[in-house]
Amino acid sequence: MLRTAVHVGSVLLLCFAAGIRAQEQVTIDGRPARLFSNDRLTLAIRSIGGGMTQLLMHDDPEKLNPLQGLGHFVCVDGFGPVSDEERAAGLPGHGEAHRVPWEMLSAGKKDGTLTVAFTATLPIVQETFRRTIHLVDGESVVYVDSELESRLGFDRPVNWGEHATIGGPFLEQGKTVTEMSATRAMTRSYESQAVDPPDHHNLADFKEFTWPMAPTAAGPLVDVRIAPTITPVMD
């Protein structure tokens, strides 16, 4: 994923007429989405919530889709369940961004790169979320630039998560590895997991650790980069 600053105004200079041909309106699982393609892959993005719900390689005869359920969606401003006060104010779990319409500002292709710009308004937290997608001919990569703007008159913490739901055959327990440039980490609290029965936990309760070696409930450390073979795996 490309994490660089994007000036939305510059995106608007792209040829919009080319963008009309670059995207196709479809319905996936009963909900509207748009398809964007280069010569290697096709990406489906939901019109409501902006979730990436399909990623298909053109040379794959089986057309396997690694994204399951909600696919990859952004949790802004919020991750996980909300408090009673937030719920009373209308804030949904995982924030507003995955529930509101995403307006496509522009779509165009220039020098072999398809660029699509979206914006979403988050009325409860008073924020504007912008996302730009780039597909480069000859590359099996989706580049994503994102920007969040607060409309408040004061600073406040931001809760932002990138939520990917990946299923088989791409996710195999005991073999699939997740890497990230992290150091400080913390295990989830037992209270937040709502696992039934409550004593079925592998990791320790709400403990700080240095990624990727996390403390287990039994004491020894475990490498949490590897998809666990035990269930439940919510911890």
C-alpha cells in the first residue's frame, strides 16, 4: 500500500471523459459497486462505504477472490464496538466511513495509470475522508492514498483502522503470515472479546508486548504473525 500525501485538486485535472470508460456500475451481493481495471486485474469498490469487495486477476482461470464478506473497508472514525453514549448519538460500529455514500470525484487514465478519486462526508464526527486509487498497467498492485480532514475547531484523537476480511484458499491456519512495521503492541482484553466460554483464551489478558512475540495465558511467548491453529482466534 502506498502511503503518500495526495492533493485532491491535482487529481481533478485528469481527463474525466477517459474515466467514464474506465469504470463500470455493477451490483454485487445486492449492493451497488463500481469496477476498475488495468491489464492485470479488476477491482470492485462499493458505492456505499467504499469497501473493496472483489479483486480478480485476469490470468486466473478460477477467478478466485481473496476478499470475503465486507472485503477491505476503512474504519473511520472508530474501530470495533461503540460506547453507549456513541450509540445514542448514532455512531455505528467501526465508524461512519463504511456506512456513508462515497462520491466519485474523478476517474481517468494517463500514461498507463488509472487514477480514481473518492470523497465521503462523516456528519457525526464532522470529518471528510478522501481516498485515491491507482492502477498501473503491467502491475498486479492496487495503490491507495488516503486523507482525513477534521471539520472541528479543535484537535482530537483519531481512531482509524484498515479492515480486511480474507478467506480461503488465501488464508490457511498455521501457514499464512502477517507482517507489519510494528514494535509496541498489546493483547486484547478478555472483556472485549466476548468469547464463550470465557476461559477459552490463548493470549494473556490486556498485556503489552513487543511485536510479534506476544504473551500467552499459560506464560510462554508466541509469534502472532502466523495465523493460529487453535480456535477461537478473536484474541
